[in-house]
Amino acid sequence: MTDYGFLSVIPVILAVTIAIKYKNVVLALFASVLTGVMILVNYNPITALTETIQTYLFGQLQDSYNAGVLVLLVFIGGFIALMEKSGGALAFASRASKVIKSRAKVQMAAWIGGIIVFFSDLGTPLIVGPIFEPLFDKLKVSKEKLAYIIDSTASPVAVLVPFIGWGVYIMGLIQKEYELLGITESDWTAFIKSIPFNIYSILAVLFVPLIAFTGYEFSAMAKAEKRVQETGEKYWKTSKPMRKTDTADAKESKSSLIFVPLFVLFVTLFGILAPLGFPFTQVPGSAFRGALSTGYLLAAAVLIAMMVYYKVKSFEETFSIYLGGMAKMMNVAIILVLAWSLSAVSKELGTSSYIIGITDGNLPAFLIPAVTFLIGAVLSFATGSSWGTYAILMPLVIPMSVALGAPIYASIGAVLAGGMFGDHCSPISDTTILASSGAGCDHVDHVKTQLPYALMNGTASFIGYLLAGITGSALSVVVSFALLVTLYLITSKYKGIKVSDVNYSEAA
């Protein structure tokens, strides 16, 4: 295999640079994929362009997992469009305003909603975001904050649950290494024992209520909140929202137009998966995505029927809205295909091997969790894939931890948390992209506002892994959270702003 050295990270650096400078994720990803392929084919531009399209773009569409995700996104897009036009979200906002009357409460409501929809990191942003978007707008909370909340309750929650796709995948990686090492402990037990050491994910979830209740914001998020509070502007003038909410001709109808379709969605999902043993037995990812797609399709059918019954729209109008919503997901689908292509190109270039090689050498056992966390973060940020990071690092870290006597559960937790940290920061991560779409936020704005909070969380988590490496104690997560609170309060006092917690009548 050719060793491309530093050249292997050029496409990733290019992707991040173009995305931030020109605020165009599609251009950034395509340029980075094409550049990577140029390196692979010895800089022949015609061959590179042909290979980019035929091998990488077409190749991602032929992958069954990717195809399943894209189909799911199409169904979700149609369902979201119907919810926006049904007036149900406006009715929910009107009813909820009697209880949710402050910035803190609406943020907590979205946080709870994100946790409840734990079964799908892809579904969380696109279910929770559109439902709470009207309330966030009325209470003058930025779309960037909504994107941050749903991004912090999508993958960070999903990676802590053993009986959904994330857990199934991770336990499969653990089991393979345990078998090779002759370890008799079950992968389920190993996963459960590693949960307290998944420090970044736990802190990401807990950070949201801390910010909501204190009301302090800092860095780019403070600017976004100040913009909404002082000017009422939902976007910056240069922003290009991933999904602009289209409720221009929507009239307040009945909140049942939200809750009944969602009930149908959940009943369908569990009805299809329960015979397979869900949630107590591992369910194949393809079955889960198929069930979720079926649920969205049936939920949309019910919503169309309700909109016609309550004379919100005619059947022809509702069906046109549904198809239009599907078409709106094309931009998200293109970005995902390009992000997957970049991941494939990075694999061919040996990007991960190069990054790992930089830190190659003998490490003291107590440093393994902390160093693993950092390497995982870099890999996940560079590739935009926490799952890919897990597949790369788990076969390296588990044997190394056993050989050197490092705390095994802390090391496994560090792999999971490092991948989540990088994923949370990466502009090319699919969950980051979907969070922007679900909140109707500019993608680069979401990345810029979330990054300082993620870095603070990552700093606290790193200290926790140093402690975990030394003691092997799960109490390291408590120390990390205490440190996170301290860092947040100090930063907020000297660099942050206190955002007034306006009530609903003032915001309206």
C-alpha cells in the first residue's frame, strides 16, 4: 500500500478550510474528494474527475447502508413539510406557550424531546427540530442554539444505549477483539461497564441544562443569541440555511396534527421491531432503518388524511407539499454522499494510519485512555465519522490496553467518547449536517457556535481520562463534570453574556 504521508490529510484540511471560508459545504466536500482522488491517480485531472463520479459518488449510492439512509431522509423530508404546512406546530406552540414561557423552559423541552427520541440519531434532529422551531422563534432563541441542543441529544444519547444500532455496532467490534484475546466476558457487559467512561457523551447531554438554567452564553453562540434578542433576525445576512421553514401560508389548526402522526410513527416502529426482540435483543441496522422508513411513510399518510379531513388543505395540495418536502432533502442528500465519498477517499489515502502513526511509540498504561480520546477526536473530526473511528481504533486500543495493563473499560469509553467529540466538532459529520437541517440553521453557523462549547467539554473530558487512566474509577466522570461547570462559569463571567430570560408574552 502506498504511503501518502502528509498528503493524506490535505483533502480533509481543504474541506474544512473551504467550508469555513466560503460557507459552502457542497463545494468544500466536492473539492476535497476531487483533490484526494487526484492524489490517488497521480494528478491526472480527467481520470480524477471520472473516478470521483464513477467509483466514489456512484459507489456510495450502491452501498446498502447509505441507500437506506437516503431513502429514510426522503421520507422524513416529506413528513416534515407536511408538519410545517399542517398548522399543527403552530397550534402546539400556542398551547405550549401556556406552560413553556421562557428561554430556559423551551431549551429544556427540546432537550427532553431529544432524549426521548433516543432510538435514532438521524431521526432526532429531523423530528425534534421542526416541532420546537416555532417556539424557539417566538421566544427569541436562536436557531443555532436549537441546532446545538438537538446535536447534543442525538448521537451523544444514542451512543449510550446498548440495544439500538449504535450499541449493536459497538458491541460487535468489542466481541471480535474479546474473542481474539480469549476474554470470556460478554460484549454486552463490556459495553455497559464502559458507559460511565463515555465521558464526553455524558457531559454533552448534561451541558445543555446547565446552559439553559444559568442563561450565560459565550463566543459565537453569544453573538447569535444577541442577534435574535436585539434585532429579531433569525439568520445572519450571509447565512444560507440548510432548510428554511416554510410556514408562510400555514394557519394554526389542531395540535393533534403533530401528535397523532408521531404516535403512528412510534407504534409502527415498535410494532415492526418488537417481533425481532427490540428493545431487548439486538436488531440489524437494515431492519431498523426499514422500520423507521415505514413509520414515516404511514405517519405521512395519516397526516395527509387528517389535513384533508380538517380541511387544512385539499388532497392535491397536501400531496404536492409531500413531494416538495422530499425534493427539499436533495441538498442534505448531496452533502451526505459527498461526506461518505470523502471518508472513502481518506481510507484509500491512509489518513487514519498517518494520524495514528504520528503518535506511534510506547505509552505508559495510565495515558492510554487520554491519548486514545485525543486520537479518536482527530480521526473523527477528519473523517466526519465516529463509526469509522470506532472500527479503526477498537482493534488497536483493546489489545494494547490488555497488553499494557491499562483500565480496559476506560479505554473502550475513550474510543467512544473521542469519536463523539470529533464528530460533534466536524463540519462534515452527517449528524452535524442533519442538526443544521433539523433546526433550519446555516450549517457553518451551527459548527462555529457549537465548537467552543464542544472544546470546553472536550477539555474537561480529557482531564477525566487522565484520572481514569490512573485510578480506573468511574468517578472520573463526576470530576470531569465538576471541571466543566467550573470552566463554564469562569468563561461566562469574563467572556460571556447573560441572555435575558424573556417570557412568552414579551417574545410574541
